[in-house]
Amino acid sequence: MRAAALYSAAGTLLLTTLTATPAGSAPRVADSAAEPRGTRIAAERARTAGVTFGACADAQDMPGTMECGTVSVPLDYAHPTGKQIELDVSRVRATHKDPGNSKRRVPRQGALVYNPGGPGGSGRFFPLVGLLPEWKRIAAAYDLVGYDPRGVGRSAPLSCQDPKGYFKGPSPSPTHPSEAYKQERVARAKAIARGCAERSGSALRHYHSLNNARDLDVVRAALGEEKLTFMGSSYGTYFGALYATLFPSHVRRMVFDSAVNPDPAQVWYRNNLAQSAAFEGRWDDFRDWIARHHKEYGLGTTEAAVQSSYDRARARLAAEPAGGKVGPGQLQGVFLDAGYYDDYWPHRAHALSAYLKGDPQPLIDIAAPVQEAAAEAENASAVYTAVECNDASWPTDFRVWDRDNTRLARVAPFETWDNVWMNLPCAYWPVARQKPLDVRTGPGELPPTLIVAAERDAAAPYEGALELHRRLSGSVLVTERDAGSHGVAGGPNQCVNGHVDAYLLEGRVPVRRAACAPHLEPKPHQEP
């Protein structure tokens, strides 16, 4: 009830403070003829070329039989014969093995293409999920296909700064930042935006969601699929929805897992405000769980007491970082991750408990920056920034950000300002923005599509799933009630998995909506 009240209060706050569309450089409206024509040309070229799959250079020691290849797409779909970039694609062929009947050969249904979200997430190793029990039925019927979207990994990678300086720790994470700290972050945001432009040049403006949707159609054609079977999670649901709007006749089946709100007015500034509000409710859930396991962790028997323990750890880390590497910013980062996935809760709670009892090592183990991962993390961050900043207009006056988020932080302090700093480069973005597409399909334009969502998801608040359901005619919404993990397909909820399997394997969906009870919450960490 507290979270629902908070979402309502935050919604009222946003409506009263955001009285105008966020300002920004004039949005660029794509040529109504050039890009569709360019996509058709690129798709036909890809259909002819296909994908030459072979050994994956970095997967020799991994289980399974994953193959890798590339698909060529235009940097600019208005000029399909101009500069091309290569997308890294991976595949594990359908096994044809029925996990419940070893004598039955399962017929192949085609390729299932997956995107994990982000923007900036890599789908390269997705095909290996077929080794997991929850995925074996789907892996029997489908080639599992992952790929790195433009800008990610080896797919014409983006960078906005030297990865050597990406992980800065220990770092602060003030809940209510001072004016001096705000100006420091403004300067850093300007430097990141400038770095993106300097490192990518004129190509930077072509990294956006509309082109991700067009790339997806070219990948479909290269795989030899007449119609696309797709699963997108989180941000992957957004450009999946763009695809459904742009290419409805090319859709076979689509699963939207943990949908972000596709309303053009929400993309992306307002969506991030809504996310910050929702994370406060998920932080409440985590603190409540810790309090109910006070016997194991000793962090307090109420949410307020757990908050005091957390604040005490923040203050101690600010005075003396753990291992010289973990400050309040690193602590906040790993606890923010716990807002995405409740299976992280036991280890986070254990690390906090151990630290306050005098043993910092468990916290250092999960929170200290790993320099070997800096290049990959910086690349993902660069793609996130480029796509979100290119996709739509943002406020260009920091006073707007300051006003909206100062008010929001009064009721939702947990993530609000960290979310600001992550997105603030968009206030100073140096290239023209896109105009968000009005995601919408009419009756009969699409085959049935499946939306799955957790009711208390913070990263993709549930209103996004409801909005997508309203906009895609014939869609079906399956809700995991009173649960908040981000990304529910193929997870621990067998009811949700049953709906996903029935849809992908048989094309069977509920009438319009269905609900599943929540998955079991995690058990507390057990000391060895």
C-alpha cells in the first residue's frame, strides 16, 4: 500500500511540475519515405547474403554449441548503400529434444531472436540459456539467436571516455546533494556528452531506437525468417514495440518481458522520473525482508531500523572506504542492483551485516570496481547514453532537472539523484534528436502478442506494461502479482513460464489478461 501511495504521489508531482514537453534541440523527423525504403533494400540484401555462422572466437571454453556470424546493416537507413556496420550475431540450433519424452523429435519452428535491454545490453550469450531447465522446451523448437545491437561489443562499438578512468572509486552518493556537488556533476555530464561526440563524430546521431528496430528487421531477413519471433526484456520491449508498429506484417510472435512505457510523452525523461519513484517502493520491500530476518542479519526489526543500519554504513564508508575502494557510491550501486532482482537480497544483506560487525571483505567482494570489466561497462554506458539522448528531447536547463528531482527526492530519495547523474549528459547532447514514434497498432494488424510483467517491478514500472497493452491491439498481459523482479520470463515463476511456453510453442494465449501468484521470496543467507 505504501508503494502504491508513493507512485500516486509521484505521478501527481510529475503532472504538476512538468507542465511542458522537455526542451531540447529540435527533434529530427525521419524522412517518411527514405528510411522505410532503405530498410527494404538492406533486408533484401541481407536475405540474399544470409549469415555465415562459424566458431565463436571467445566461446571455446563454454558449454554448448554456439556459433557466431555477422549481419551487415546501413549506418544510415536513408542511405542504404552508404557506410555499413557489422552486427555480431550468435546462434544455437534447435535441439529437437523433448525434455519430457526422449523418443519424440520436436519439429523446428524457426529462430527466436532475443534482446536483453539496456540500452547497451549484449545478447551475445543468450543462446546458451537453452542449457537451463526452464528453457529446454523452447530450445528444442527454436534456434536461439542473440546479437549485439549497434554500438555494443563488436557491433561498431561506441565509447564516450577512456575506459581506464570509467570506474572511479571510492565515490560519494549523496541523497540530498549540495550545490557544489551538483555543479561538479553538471561539468562531468558535459564532458561525457562532449566525449561521445568527439569519439564517434557524425555517426553518433545514427545510434537510436528506431534504427535498432530497423536493424532487427535486417537480422530477421538475414536469418531467412519470413516473419519474426522475438523476445525483448526491459528496453528490448521498447524497440520491439517500435518494430511491431513499423513492421506489423513481419511479426509472427513477440514476448515483451518487463515492458517500459512506450508513450512518446514518457520517452525518456519522464520514464526515468517514474523509475526513481518506483525504486523507492522496491527499497521498502527489501528493507521489510531484511527486518523480517533480523535474526540472521541483525540489521533491525523494522524498515526504519534497517535504514539506520544502511545510513550508518554509508557514513562509515564516507569516512574510511572499505579496502580503499568501496565508498558510499559503490555501496549504493550494489544495493540498487538488489532493486532489480530479489535473489540478490541475501548476499547484499549479508555483506552489509558483516561490514557493520567489522568484516568488510564480503562487501568488498561484491562492490569493489573490477578494472578488467571497465571497457565493457564503459561501452554499455556509452550506448545507453547515445540511444536515450538521441531518442527524444530532454530538458536542456539544469534548473528543470534540479526542480523536478529535488521535489521527487523528498518522497523517493533512494535512486533519484543517481538516476539524474546517469542521464544528465542528455541535457547537453550535441546532435539532433529523434521524434519518438507513436507506438500503436489497430485491430487485426498484429497477431496476438504476449506481455509479461511483475506488479512491483522498479526498473520498468508496471504502468509501462499496462500502457503497452493498451497500445498493441490484441496483446495479452500476464501479471506476476505482488512481485518485483525485473525480467520474469524463464525465471522461478512456473506460472509465468507456462504462459510463455504455451505462447511460443503453441501460439496459445489467455483471452486478454491473466495473473500469477508471486514466486517464493529468497531465503536468508546461511552462514557456513
